[in-house]
Amino acid sequence: MQKLLLPLSALVLLSGCSVQSETWINQAGRLEVREDQFTDTFETAKLNKGTLRAVANHYDRYGNGPVDVVVSYDAQSKVNTLSKANKAVSVVKSNLSKYGVSDIRGTVSDARGTGDFSTTLITFPAITASSPKGCGTMPGYNDPSEDIPNNTNIKPPYGYGCTVETLLAKQISKPSDMMGKNGFETLGDGRRTERVLSTRGYYGDKENPKLDGENASEGK
């Protein structure tokens, strides 16, 4: 009986233990689209076309709503006046529109005490692509002196594959494209593309007649 009880008791003890460890494979998912906000302030007198073109290009990639332009003035200043602020708003809106921004809201703001110094605030909601929350990058990627832990029993410091998702997110030119575009809700566009590639596309499936030209190339 004693010989039988000892193996049984060992089995009971082992049943309370687990040899499974937490996976190091990425469980956070794929890269994500997140809402963000672009905000920058410029000195109005130095705000040139090159800067506004750069803002418009940034908006084309990340913009997700109207652009707000706020130019400040000081009602107590004889230089930084309301009329100049209104003129600056018109110039900024005109240039942004010329560079492709269609939804622009402009206004002025009385910033008393600022004197002759005017600023232009440009903001708009944006969309960015990033790796999943809590994913992280592998040890050593940002800091070469950081080592990968060799203990699999600890909580994984990152998930295998997270670094790839981080790098992919940085390569997304227009994050809004990941949310889909109007006109692609059905298979219609896919079918049309397939017909262009495998058949005659827009011209039907019937083959063109054989081209029977002169036989100048045939030897006689």
C-alpha cells in the first residue's frame, strides 16, 4: 500500500504545477490608426509660402478635419493691429487653399500685452499609424547595450513581431487610407481591374482579329 501511495501523492503535487510559460509572440495585434492633433505656432511676419506648403503637405498626409488658423493682434499696439491680423488670415487661407487644403477656418484673436509681436496658430485633427498599444520594440533596437532576457519564466518585455509592426507603421504615407476609401465598398472595382489584366478590359472579351498585313518579311 505504501508503494502505491507514494506515486499517487507525487502525481497530486505535479498536477498543481504548470510547465507552460507566457508566450513571447505578439498578442497585441496589428498596427493601428489613432486620432491625433496637429498644432503649431508661427511668427506671423515670418510665415512664408514655403512653410505653408509644408503645412499643406502634412495635412494632405495626416489631416482629418478642418484647418483652424488663428492670427493674434494687440488692440493696444499701433503696429500689431486688427486690420493686419485680418489681412494675414486672408493670406494664410489663400495660400493653404492654393496648396490643396479645402476646409479652412480663419479668425483673429486679441492678445493684449503681446505688443508688436503677432503669432499664427494652425491646428487640425489628424490620423496617425502606430504599433499596437503595449507592443514595444525588441531589446537592443533603440539601445544597443540592452540585452534580450534569457529567462522565459518572466513576463515578456515585448512581443516577437512588434518591432516589425512599428517599422510598418512608419512607412504608411497616408494613415487614412487604412480606413478605406469611398467607392471601394463593393467588389465592382476589383472585378474591373481583373478584367483589364486577364481579358480586354473595357472593350469586351472578344479577341481582336488577326492582323493580315503585307508579306514583305517572307522570303520568296
